Amino acid sequence: MLSSLTTNFIGRLKASDQAAWFELWETFGPVVRAQLTKWGRGRIGSETVRDLSQETLAALSESIDRFDPSRGARFSTWLLAIAKHVLGDEMDRRMAQKRGGHRKFTELDESWMSASSAAPVDSAYEAAVFRAKVEAAIRLVQKETEFLDFSIFSMRVLEGKSGKEVAGALGTSEPTVSRRLAKVRDVLRARLAQVITTYSFTEDEREEAARNGLLITPKQDPGAADDAMFDEAIGEIYHQQMELRRQDQAARLV
């Protein structure tokens, strides 16, 4: 059953809410571009990948009214199906040019909307989509927490500095660092739950956080080990996502 957050997000897209579309592409654009590059296998350049990523967004807007997430498809499958359709059209266009003819536009095959246990799953792509969700949650936390609090979180979790190092750099005590870090961690857990719920159409997707070492709803009396595991998982996911961003930016400058 779809959550109210997911339903609201789909509703915003169907209503042509530009903020919703920007949010979607800001979060998942690099993942889609990386997948298009992988599929292209050197046959398409970075400029074509950029163009196709924009065409993917256009195709999403044209098909959103027909989209029915209740049929069992994952959110990631939705993005992948549209991108694959757009890339297929581009390859057909190139083949038609070689033959001296014209491309015949193909209709989007919507059979992917139904869940299928036989469908192949690209684990690397699925992991990239999840990391994008985590990054989106971190961006939300940065906007709503105090500058000092987020700086402590960034130094401790994202940069991997010790509490002593952070305290020395900021001229404060280690207990203060721990207390402020705990505040940000609580906010991040809440925002992770929000983002994952928004961009999840299936129960399997909603359980991804736990499978990746992120205890979003901590035990009533969480121990230091739980928090340390959470911080470590966040740091690793963030670093991988920043590497994807770096590669995406480098490709866009070519």
C-alpha cells in the first residue's frame, strides 16, 4: 500500500509541480546519467548522455499520468524503464540514419509497471538509487539544523574526524560535540524515513535502510554501538555518492 508521502509526491508530479520535478532530477539525475553511460558502452559521448538525461525527464512528464505505482513496480524500476526507452529511441535514430531512413518513435512499454520476480535486478544501480535517497536526506538536514550542529556532524560523520579533533577545531568540549551530533543524528533519522518513504513504491524498498546498516527507528534505548554503526554507514554511503557526483560533474565538463 502506498504511503501518503508517496501519493503526494506522485500527485505533485502529475500536477506539473516544478519544484517536485527539480527535486526528482537533482536527486536522481547523476544515477540516471551513470546508467545511460554504462548502457552506451562507449557508443555515446558525454554530451549525448546529457541530452538523453533531459529527454528522460521529458518522457517522465509525458508518461506520469499513466503511471500506476500500485501495480507493484519499484520506484527505481520506473526511472530505469524510462531511461532505457529514451536510449532505445536514440539507438533506433542512429540506425535509421545509417540506413538513410527516418526513426519511428516507439511507444513506452508499460509492462514494467507490474512486479515480476523474473526481472533482472542491477544491484549496482539499485544501490546507487538508495545512496541518492540518503544524500537527499542529508541535504534536508543541512537546511534545517544550526550551522554549528551540522558542521559537527559533517566533521565527525562525513569527514571521519574524532570527537577530540572536532572539539579542538571548534574550540568546544567533547561532550558538547557528542550532544550536538546526537541532535543532528535524530533529525537525519527522521528525514531518512521521510525521503525513503516518498521515493518507495514497495515494501522491499522501504526496508533498504535496515539492509544497509541504517537503523532509522532506533531501539527505545539505543546504545553507542547502534549510533556508531549508523554514523559509519552514513559516512560510507556519502563518500560513494560524492564520488558519483564527482564523476558526473567531470563528464559534464567534457
